[in-house]
Amino acid sequence: MSELVKSSGAMALATLISRILGMVREIVYARFMGDGWVAGAFQLAFLVPNLFRRLLGEGALTAAFIPIFKEK
């Protein structure tokens, strides 16, 4: 099996696990927090940090580093 296929499979598996764990997190969050004002305040407090995580951790920055890691 080529190195590209192995790397792609590993990334796909990691992404799948991440998405499943994110869904579990949301289910647990909904179970304990509900939809009251406390839940709204919690979501508002984490809006900006989560935006930065999405942009820098899952977005274009990650895609830009893949060719650099491939060269090494």
C-alpha cells in the first residue's frame, strides 16, 4: 500500500473519530444543560474561542502545513 493511501486513511479515521466524539459531547451537553439561559450563556462564552479553533485547527492553516510535513 502506498504511503499516500496510508496517510489518507489515518487522517480519515482521525476525522471520523473526532466527529463522533463531537456528537457525543453535544448529546451530553444537551442532556445536562438543556436549553435555558445558563446553556445560552455557556455557548456565548465559548463562541469566539471555538471560532479560532475552527479557523486555525481545522481550516486553512492545517491544509497549508500538509505539504511542509510531506517534504520532511
